[in-house]
Amino acid sequence: MACLARRLAVCLSLAVLAVVCLPSRGEAMGRLPQPPPDLNFTISVEGVVWCKSCRYAGYVRAMDASPLPNAAALLRCRRDDGRALSVWNATDADGYFLIQADWESAPFKSKDCKVHVPRPPASGCAAAVRPAARKGAPLKFRRFVPLPDQLQARYSAGNFTFAPEEPAKC
């Protein structure tokens, strides 16, 4: 009987200790913050357009290429069920583009999308080198970017390289 009383006292002590030491409402991990109910999720894609071998403004010796400003970049997404999305943007003076798609991009997976530079960005640099003409570049996830009231997944399409059709004509 004394053994049973000792066991009961130990169990009761453990129960009291558990109730006192656990955070409110008995949650073992404490209270976790709730995500905002109206958080929007969007995607963006970045890349750079280059002209190989031509020494225009911003020439980078290590790449033997110059950035191409005002080149049109296109994010194109297509699913098997026929849904499609196209979003355009242009490169800045450094050849950099950032295409930002809104909530309409949500139904697409990164494998459904490619980035294209469909038109020659400069008359003197019209031959697509990489990626090959009309193939487009796949998206590669880079990071999440928190923005006001939204979370944006940032992807990279990498470098788009063009060259003159005739190397002597830069």
C-alpha cells in the first residue's frame, strides 16, 4: 500500500509539473505566429541579355560581351490544360531584366514556364547563341523576396547571349 501511495504521489507531482511548465493552453512548442490571411504569392524572373564580341557601352572583358539595353524579355507559361500566361519587360542600361508576374502566375509550376528574348535585341547583334533561338531558358529558383502584403519567389533565367551574324560588323 505504501508503494502504491508513493507511485501515486510521483504521478501527481509529474502532472502538476507538466501543467505549470508548459506554455499556455498546454502547447509543447509555445504559441506560433499565424500567417497573414491575405498574403499574396507572386513570381519574378531575372536575367541579363549580352552581345558577344562587340565592345558596346559596359563591355565586360571576362565575358567578351556587352550588355544590351532595351531588349524585350518574355516570360511564357503554358499548361497542358490550355492555360497560358505571357508577361513582358525590357532590359535596363546594364542588360538586366526583371519580369514580375502577378497572382495570375499562381496556377503554374516553374517547369511550365520559360523566358524568351524573341526578337534580336540589336540590329548588329541578331544571332542567338545561348539559349538557341526559340528554345527559351528554364527557370531556376533563387530565393524568396518578402514584399508588402506578399511573398515573391525570385527565379533566374540566366544569361541570354547574342552575336553579330558577321563578326566583323559590330
